[in-house]
Amino acid sequence: MSVRKEAVSECKGRIGRKDSGRKNQLYIFPLQSYLNLMKVAEKDKVVRGVLEEEYRRCRDVLAVLSEKAARYPKGSLNVRKKGYKGKEYAYHYLVAREQGRVVNRHIPEVELPRLRRQLEQRDKCRKEMQAYRKRIAYLEKLLQMPRRRVGRKK
């Protein structure tokens, strides 16, 4: 039996076992041991080429997404309520960091819907960027490339 089949059969044997009094849990085999068995990217030039192409595409998409996210306003929208002469007034403000300081900026009522949409778009871009960073890290492991920080500026 090959090493790969042994690892898979060993893993199948552990699925659904009771472990120290806990309920049945699914055992997921470690990624490192599986990657050590998967040498396809090294041996097959076609597969390696496809993986490298996907890696470049992911890096390009990540760069575009980070540029897009930089165009949207940063921060979080908060509501402040004040009482005056028996009435309660609510106004919105944007809290963001600028040059290491927390800045509160008042948002007029007419700008509020547009700003909410922009903040939602920025959050959506950031989630996509996170997914692409994970994909790039996975491709770097498959291609056995040195790990480097992607798309972040400090």
C-alpha cells in the first residue's frame, strides 16, 4: 500500500471516533502531512504552470482590491445622542485613525446613506482581500515558494 493510501485510510479510521468522553468529532488530518505527500506540483510542469498562473492572477486581483479599498473612507459609523430642552437629538459621526490619532468627524444627515454604502463596499473588499491572501498562502505552500507578506503596508 502506498504512503498516500495509508494516510487516507488512517484518517478514515479516525472519523467519528469518540475522543476522551466528548461527542463524536470529525478528525481532520494535518495539512502539512498531506502536502508532503502531494508532490504533483514538482513533478508535472503543466500543473505547476497552472498553479503559477493562478498565483499571479490572485496577486493581481489582490492589488486591484487593495487600490479599490483605499478609495473608500476608513472608520466606523457611530451615533451620538444628546438631550436638549427635554428633546433627544441623535447625530452620526465617523470614527477613524489618522496619523495615529482617533478622529471623530460629524456626518450630515444628507451624506449618511452614501457613506454607509461606501463603508459596506470597503468591508466587502477587505473580506475578499482576506480570502485572496489565504489562497495565495496556500498556493505558495503548494509551489514551495518562500512565504512573504502580501498586500499589506505598514
